[in-house]
Amino acid sequence: MGGIELEKMIGRNERIIWKGVPDKKCFVLESVFNPMLPFALIWAIIDFGILGVAVKEGAGEAGAFIFPFMLLHLMPVWLYLGGVLFSVRRHRNIKYAVTDRGIYVSGGVFTVNVEMKPFAEISHIKIHQGIIDQYIGVGDVIVESAGFSAPAQTFTFRFGKQNVQGRNVSICDIPDFQGVYNIIKDLQTDVYADTMYPNDYRPPENHGYNTKYTKH
């Protein structure tokens, strides 16, 4: 089955400095042990308990209404299970790349979206490690844009985390999260300095728009 190749979305004048994907074990575990789990368990216990009583007592003609209604009423449980079952497919669609121009993130379940965050738009960079991240030895690099701040954990791509929220981009569940953090921090600092103070920070020989970033 064909899909979007992130490398083909990168411009000819860009150079890939780092690329990777989320750790699969951590990704699946976070899909299972997410904030929806206790809610789904309680919901399932109550609903299946009601169904058990209905079967024991004999639903009779009312069963034609009770059973379809309870199956519909179990929708939060089906949504949770769907998130877990499709975690492998989501993992396959998530890819990360850091170039000398910006950060690329692809993701999705049935459709694939690609987000590119130029370094000129980045205002804050931070590291996040959840409980499962610490156990596996991975972490997240969260990149924020000016004037926008969002929590590290949300309920979109996989209930526990998402890779794109508003104007923020996250590189989740990667082993070398500290190294990637330092790469992005250096790139963002250098691009900002070059934009704000071009005469002092640019080299004596400046090739203008075609200048190549050579630090990494």
C-alpha cells in the first residue's frame, strides 16, 4: 500500500540533519495505558453488568430494544478499543525529519497529513518524559510557536499524545530525544540570530539566499 514518503516532501535545497520514527513499543503501550482506560473499564463493567442481569432475568420482547441500545451505549469502550487496535497503523504513518530549514511531521490513521514548522516560527523548545517514556528510555521534543502554548498531553492522534496541535509540533517517543532537542535548539538559535542580526552573525563571505547551514 502506498503512502506519503516524507523525504519527497523536503525541498531540493534542504538538507536532512535527523530523521526518525516513534519507538513502537512505547507507542503501543501509551495507546493502551492512556487516560481513557479507567473510564472505559468502569463503563464496560457497568454496561456488561446490566446486560448480564438482562440475560439472567430473561429480557423477552424487550431484548430486541435492550441489546442494540446497550451496544450503542458501549460506544466509549469501542472508541478506546479502536484507538488501541489502530495504534500500529498510526505508528506506521508517523515520521519525523529535521532539516536545515524546519521540522517535518507526518501522521494520521486512514489519511496522512504532513506538517512543516519553519525554524523562524519557533519560540520555545522543551522535553517531556511520561511514565512509560521513562520506563522505555525515550522522550518527546515539543516545539512551540510564538503566542501559543499547549499541554504536552492531549486527546487527538492516540488519546495520550498528538504530534500536531494548533501551531505546536511534537516529536514523540524517540530514543535520542536529548540530541534532537539540542539540534533543534541550535538551529532555532542560529536562524533567529541570523534574522535579527545579519550583519554581525553572518560570515564575511555571504551567499545570501543560497547560504548552506554547515554546523550540523
